[in-house]
Amino acid sequence: MLLVILILMVVSYNSAPYCLIQRIFQVTANSRFSRK
């Protein structure tokens, strides 16, 4: 699942603005915290 998010992040970075990537990164960080 993490790999999919990473690929999505890369694709977004190439297609979407930086704001969206930052938002995704925040969500990923939240998920990481929850996992821990």
C-alpha cells in the first residue's frame, strides 16, 4: 500500500501542484503515526 502511495505521489508531483503533494505527504505522515 505504501508503494502505491509513493507512486501516486510521484505522479502527482509530475501532474499536480506542490500543494497537493504536501497534503498527500501530511496524510502519509498521519498514517505512519497511526501505524506506529
